[in-house]
Amino acid sequence: MFWKKPVFIAPQSYKNASKKERAKVVNGCGPKGFDWFVPDNILGVNITECCAIHDWMYKQGVKLWEKNWADTVFYLNMKIAINFYNPTWKTLRNCQLKLAFFYYNMVLKYGFEAFANAQ
């Protein structure tokens, strides 16, 4: 299973972009300058790709609905990662899902500045 990767929801522009193009836009989990403070994993599940897609969508977005859609995709991608890497251990998975919901709420409530600065 570890040789496979989860299939995340992402815009076609992200899928088509090279690693070099992505590196110009994405900066990991957390706002630029504070990405050291926000972990790129949720209790052992790596969510770096989820954060990268979220950054990409913020950069592409202009309208408020696009921010909200990016935040929703971020949450769905975290759930995909959690269910992919932890399909059986229910107690841990429930904790991971609660933390994913916390991450989602943080970007939903406090991501406006990051969204505005991404353009």
C-alpha cells in the first residue's frame, strides 16, 4: 500500500504544473512565514499535498466562493489522506478527522488574508 498514493481532488492546472511551477506557489501548511508553526501531518498522516493543492487554489482564486471551494477541497483531501493511510484504526482515525476539521475551520475563518495575498 505504501507504494501507492492517495488520489486527491485538484484542479487540472495543478495536475499539469511541473514541480518547479508548483514550488513558486506552494509553501507547505500554514500561512507564509508561519508554515513552521503548522504541522504538515495530522498524527502521522502527511497532508503536505493537501496543503499544496490548497495554496494553488488560493493563488488561482479571485472570488469568495473560490476561497470557500478551496477550503472545502482542502478538508476533503485531508479526509482522503486520513482514510487512505489509516483505514483500520478507528480511534486514531477519529482523532485525525477531528484535527482535520480543526484545520478546515482555521482556513475557513482566518484564511481571508492569505487568500487576498495569494493573488
